[in-house]
Amino acid sequence: MSKGTIKKVAGPLVIAEGMRDANMFDVVRVSNQRLIGEIIEIHGDKASIQVYEETSGLGPGEPVESTGVPMSVDLGPGLISSIFDGIQRPLDDIMKLSGTSLKRGVEVPSIKRDVKWHFTPTAKIGDEVTSGDIIGTVQETEIVLHKIMVPNGISGKLTSITEGDYTVTETVATVKAADGSEHPLSLMQKWPVRVGRPYKQKLSPDMPLVTGQRVIDTLFPIAKGGVAAVPGPFGSGKTVVQHQLAKWAEADIVVYIGCGERGNEMTDVLNEFPELKDPKTGHSLMERTVLIANTSDMPVAAREASIYTGITIAEYFRDMGYSVALMADSTSRWAEALREMSGRLEEMPGEEGYPAYLGSRLAQFYERAGRVITTGKEGREGALSVIGAVSPPGGDISEPVSQATLRIVKVFWSLDSSLAYKRHFPAVNWLTSYSLYVDTMEKWFNEHVEGDWMDLRSKLMRLLQDESELEEIVKLVGMDALSAPDRLKLEAARSIREDFLHQDAFHETDTYTPLQKQHLMMQLVLDFYNASVKALSKGISVDALVKLPVREQIGRFKYIPEDRMKSEYDNILHTLSSEIDELAQQKEDF
């Protein structure tokens, strides 16, 4: 164990000498207050340490002690429904010890050591086991069955395994390796946060992560195991989009990282999540959620660690065979922490003062997502999807964090403040957003929903793009200059925007739209447009078509419950047909 002394303190950066035996990324205890830190640079016997707690009052000559192990998280029963800070300290336990203000040097185990969990073995004595194999289960919450896995690097024959109630540190089984050594297994294992957990094989991203949000599922879908960025200026609805995804996305486990966000936003999350009902089970959403809260007033260095802590916990649940959705809100604040530490290390700054390695650090984070076959004999399939919010200053996505993120992610949901000011939510701009997963998922949509899904999607996008071009002409010469077919295109595009893309997160039916209903909604808008184009060719005026009473029924279709959607769809089609026939009859009579 390496011991040294403080030479210099610069905010969260402490430089210690006499640390020649320490290693990069070792966890250290700084001063007699035992503040927790991590070595991020070594020159000779001098180590640069980022301290995850307030360093005011520290001075040269105080002791620094290396623990000899990298920053790691505890993985085991007790993670779900917990609230941690950026380095996995449980905030509720710290509050009981030190009150509402976070005090320095508090040492609290990440997972409660005194709680007993009922362990049910699924393996038996004499079984050959290897890393990743499930040896038993613990019912952690009513929703989540926690699967106890053999830690990485251990394989051999089970010599003991017993059902019963255990704390996370007590031995539940023993494995005898080929060399004769015995390894006791407990309900908990540790993992270094900066190292991705291993897997056998990464699968192609050809299945969607269904979210029930129409603009996402239909126009810009994200794959299971995919990565998405949600950049947007203040007030454009990034947090609401992430809350909707946390609640409705087809994920078994949600990991929500509040990285450098305002304290009141995290308070909203902490208040709302326990009250939100999980639509699949009817229980509280917190029963399948892990929260990591590292608000903007907490030490800046812990913000840098928080996204690694979060993604390591998410990988652990992925290895059990679950589909996990990770929300990082926001990676811009994380990049600001990188910039601050880089400045204190006196590194050569890159663009806008961010370190030159900003892009590679972002890639290391996002590349840990994926749909994989896990380690272990049975090879379970698990998925980790990552949705990162980006908060560019002034909404300018040409800044370095947004641009570095866009080079890595395959889905870009561009939030537009002008849409938000018009009360159009989700405020995803359909002209600047994109999803590069669309082609790989075409087969899935056509097989599992309807064979013409991608065809309808293309027609919707075409009408929205035509509307953008026609709007320019209208601004220059007015609506009267447009031909009747072009005016009809504008009306169809307005229907797509208002009836299909606009979605009310607080309406009990409209908040979530299943894929079959999304398909019928697309079909309705295009049915109206196609029928109107035919009617125009028969000499019916565009004004009469625009004023058809059936359009209100089309607009209100999104509020129709799922069990009535098919009959209502048939009813609207019948009404549309009869109203256009009536217009044609009036034309002939006239």
C-alpha cells in the first residue's frame, strides 16, 4: 500500500508525492479526514488525484494513502430503488448519519450489509460452473428477480450451496477450481467502473426499443442495445422525454443518472418516480429503477465518475439477461467536469477549452451499450440501450460536446425550442433528426407490425419535407400562388404534425401508443390524403376537402383506447368515403 503526502491542492485536484508504488486509477484516501479520490496522472513519484469531495482546508504535508484497488462498485441485491451519488455512496444512509448536508469523509457501504436476502439456489453441488453462470436467485423487489452470477475469473465445481437468508457478504456457495483452490461466493461482487464487463458476442441492432412515443418509434426509432443523443436548449423538454422513455420504453431495468443537473430537477425525479406506476406491472416505477444523483452543487470530480458508475450497474443487470435502459442527463455537465480537471492538470486545451481526449472518452462510454450474448454456459441475451441528453449552451449544437456525441451515436433526436414555444411536444424536429437504425430494423417492423410500415413512414417523411419546401414559397408569394395539389400537401402535413406527431404525455391514453395503433394512425392520415388527391382530379375544390367533418375524427383518433381502435378506424374510413362521395354528388348536381 503506497503512502505519500500532499504537495499541492488546486480545487478538486490534489498532487501528492511519495506515491511511486501507486497505480493509475487507484482509489486513495486523502488527509486525516479520509476524503475519497482517484489517481488520474503519475509523474515519477508524484500522483495527481481527483478528489470526489470538497477539498477546502486541506494543506501540504497531510497524508495520502492508496488502497491499491481501482474505483469499483458493489453489485448485488439492494441496488434497485436505491439513490446513490456519483461514486455509489447511498444518499439516504448518509442523510441518516450526517443530516441533509453532505459531510466530508463519510464512509458508508454502498449496499446495506445488515439486510438479509432469501437466496434460492438454481445450481446444485457437483455442477461445473464458469464466469457468468447463474447459481441462484434473490427476489429483490416484486418486479425484479436478482440473479446471482459467478464472478468473472472464477470457474470450477460447486462444492457447497445452501438455501437460506443471507447478508450480501456472507458465503452462499463455494467453487473448487481446477488447481484445487477454493473460492467462496457471496450475493455481492465488485467491478471496476472504467472497465466494460465482458460478454461473448455483440448482436446486430435489428430490434427496436419500443417506447410508445410516435415521433420516436415511427420516424426515428432506437434499437435495443442502441445509443441515442437528445440535444436541446433549456426548456425544450429533454428531461420530460427521458422521463417518458424511463416509464414506457420496453426495458426491464432503468438506470437514471442525473449528472450535474439542477438540484430541483433531481428532486422532481425523486418525487415523481416512486409515484409513477409501472404500466406493465402496476407497481411503483422505483421497483425497477436505480437512481444516481450528482447535482451541480456536488463536487465536480464525482460528476466525472457518475456515468461510469451508472453504466457499470446497467451492464451488471444486462448480464442477467435483462433489457436495460440508461438515461444520462446530461453528458454536457460531465464534459464540463472533464474540462475543469484537464485545466487544473495544465493539459493542452482543445476546442473551447475541452480536453483533446473528449471524443475518445465519450466513445468509451457510449460503446459500452449493445445487445449481447452474455458470458456463461447458457449464454443469455441482454441489452443495454443508452440515451444521453446533451445541453449545448444556447442550443448551439455546433459546439464540441454535441459534435463529438453525434459522431458516435446513431440516433439524433433534435429538440427544437421554437416547437416547444408553440406547445408542440415532444419538440423533436422532424427535419433535422435522424436514425441510422431504420434500415437494419425494416425487416422487424414489416414482420411484427405490418408489411407496409416502412412504406408508410417514407410517405410521411416525404410529405413533411415537401411542406418545408412549400412553406418557403408561401413566405415569398403567399398561399394563393400554390396549386390545389400543393395546398392539399400542406394540409396533409399539418395533419401529420398535429394529429400524429403531437403527443400529450399527461393524457392517460395518448401518453403511450402501441405500434399497431401508430400504424393505423399513419394509415388514416394517408387515406385522407390519397382520397383527397383522387377527389381533386374529379374537380372537387380543395377548400371543400379541407373542411370535411371527418378530419376532426381523424385528429381525435389518438385518444381512442386500444380495445376500440380497429372498429373506430373502420368507422372513420367509412365516413371519409361517404363524405367524399357526397361532395362528388353535389358537384354533379351543380
